[in-house]
Amino acid sequence: MPAKIISGKDVSASVKARIKTEAEVFTAKTGIAPGLAVIIVGEDPASQIYVRNKHKACKDMGFASFEHTLPESTTEAELLSLIAKLNSDDSVHGILVQMPLPKHINENAVINAINPDKDVDAFHPENVGHIMIGDYKFLPGTPAGVMELLASENIDITGKNCVVIGRSNIVGKPMSMLLLHKHGTVTICHSRTKNLPEITRGADILVAAIGKLGFVTADMVKEGAIVIDVGINRTAEGKVRGDVDFDSVSEKASYITPVPGGVGPMTIAMLMLNTLTAAKIFAKTI
Ligand code: NDP
């Protein structure tokens, strides 16, 4: 039987509706409209699309949205000085710096400069530490979005073999930690992993966050597995597709997320949730 498709489009719409209602109550009570500042340096076309989508999501939520578009030639000092300004701006509750940054700017220095209470990407070491401990205010959007997708189907993670392919700081590592918090038995795989297909075939829940078109094929997946595709890749024809070979894997899996329309829309929804949380932290209501 073909897999049930978990629609990130539908789940994100209901998550956003929930956040919007919650934000309206918050604003009515405090007079504060949650505000998100997004900084983009340079002209990476994919980044420009992501920034535009974030701006649109803010508008839909009734949030204030501040866009800072800086030229490729911006120095690290100039970027850090803008972050310092936004850190002390009371109308800005969340700050997001769109990655990747130009090579001459140190990403860690930039992440470390953001006030952890405004760090809606949850990349600051202080927030990463909170996530590790399991006592956090912000979760990074993509792994948090995956957890929402699993929850939307009432999938119980307890005791399940969870295999995450990818160990990046923004997806693979926090994803593994969130599955662990929900009592999964987690294996993290990466480019040096030996016998990868053997490991993935043992997965009850398989998360692909690699960045390689169609990397996960049906022979790597157990019958009835739950397959979550985080990857965003372009085909030779310019179509957006994931890390999972959807056509073959969907014949074998019990649940699968599509690309586009899977994890992607969830990432933005969770960013909106973090922006509302940041506004609540500012207002001292949490
Ligand atoms: P990175 O490039 O930072 O990480 C990729 C990971 O995949 C690395 O850990 C790498 O291993 C591993 N990997 C690469 N090749 C192999 C291989 N042959 N076998 C096993 N593991 C391998 O990417 P990100 O984590 O930032 O993103 C992953 C994908 O998710 C990308 O397609 C990205 O566009 C997408 N993405 C989607 C988002 C969304 O909203 N849907 C948000 C963020 C990312 P190693 O560490 O050893 O190099």
C-alpha cells in the first residue's frame, strides 16, 4: 500500500492559525506586536526567496517585519554593529541572519552576537545548550517542524529506531536531540558512516537531511518505515525535490513527507512561533 503523505502545507496552515490566534490575544493584552528582523547579506537567489517567504509569513500573522538587505561587500564589523542595534531595539523581538553569509564573515561570530532571547533560529550556543538539556524556549525551525509533522499523525516515537542522515548544527544534530527527548533510539549518520543502507534499513523513523537529490532509495528503507525528507535540491529541469526518491520510497514507507510541501512550510511556521515566544519573553509574560 502506498505511504500516507504527511502534508506540511496542511499542518503548517493549522499551526499558523493557532499562532495567529495566540498572537492576537497577546497583542490585545500587552499592546505589543511581535516583531521579526531579518538580515540578508549579498544576493544569493535561494536566500532571497526564503527572506521573502519569511516577510510574507510575518504579514499573514500580523507581526511587524523589518528587512535589512546589505550588500555582499558588508564587513563583519558592520554586520555586528547592526545586530547590536537590533539587540537593543524594543520593537524587534526576533533577529534572524539569513545563512549562508559571504565567506569573509565569520558565521559563529555573528550567531554569538545575537541576544539569546532574540535568537529565533535557536543557533546561539546558549540556546543550543538549552536544547541539549531539554529545557528550552526556542527550537530551531526545521527539526521542530519535523516533530510537529510526526505529532500531527500521533506517531509515538518512544522506543522507535530513529535514523537521522546528516549532522549539521541546524538540522541533523538538533533533530537527533529532539527525537532522543521523545525517547527514540537515535542513530546519527554522516558522510563517513560505513554500511549506511544497512543502518537505514533498521529505521522505524528515517530523517534525510543530506542535500543530495534522491539519495535515499527504496532498498535503503524498511517496509512500513516513516520517512521524513528535509532535503531541498533542484533537478536538472529546475524542479525542487528532496533527498528521498519519492516515487519508489512511497511504495514502501507507511508515511512520507513530500518535497515541496513537506518540511519546508513547517520551518517558517515554527519561526513564527519563535517570534511570538521572543515577544512574550520581552513582555515578561513567560
Ligand atoms: P549540510 O550540508 O550542512 O549537512 C549535510 C549533512 O549530510 C552532513 O552532515 C554530511 O555529512 C551529510 N552527508 C553528505 N553526504 C553524505 C553521504 N553520502 N552519506 C551520508 N551523509 C552524507 O546541510 P544542512 O543540514 O544544512 O541541510 C541538509 C538539507 O536540508 C539540504 O538539502 C538543505 O537545503 C535542506 N534544508 C531544508 C530546510 C527546510 O526548511 N526544509 C531547512 C534547512 C536545510 P558530513 O557531516 O560528514 O559532511
